[in-house]
Amino acid sequence: MVSVVDLVGLLAVVVVNTGIAAVGTRILRATLATWWGVAAYTLVLVPTVETAVALVLTGPVGLGPNLGTPTAVVALVVALPFALGVAIDVFWMPAPDEVDLPDGFDG
């Protein structure tokens, strides 16, 4: 049986990784000039960072339950937050080109 503390820890890892995916995707979309660059770097860099954060949070920090299989871990703490974070940035945030910047911003 999974305890409430373990479920809260798992939820914390998912929320942190979702934020990393949303912010990472936003940074890449704002700084890279081509759509294929954004797609390639998003598919490589963001899950790599999420995996490293998940290893730290679930290992030394001890958040979350034992999920049993590596497939379940990747699905719940990397793939699901990745999909949610990218969806948040792409579908709910305005495109980087549509955001007005303050006067005098050199970029």
C-alpha cells in the first residue's frame, strides 16, 4: 500500500518536472530561431534535465514511492511532466513573438 506521504512526494516530483519542461520549452522557443532547433533541443535537453532532477529528488531526497518498474518511473516522472509542460507552453502561453518587450530592451 502506498502512503499519503509517498503520493505527495510523487506529486511534488511531477509538478517540479512539469515546471522545468514548461520553462525549458519557453526558453528554447524564445532564443532559438528555427522550429527544428526548438524541437530537437526540446526533445533532447528537457527530458535529460527532468531525468537528472527526478534522480536527485527520488534518490537522495527520498520523495515518492517505489514505482516498481523503470517503465513506470519514466512514464510518471519524465514523460507525463514533459508532455504537460510542453502543452502548457505551446497551447496556453502566447508565442514568444507576440510578447511585447519593454522599451530599450536590446534582446
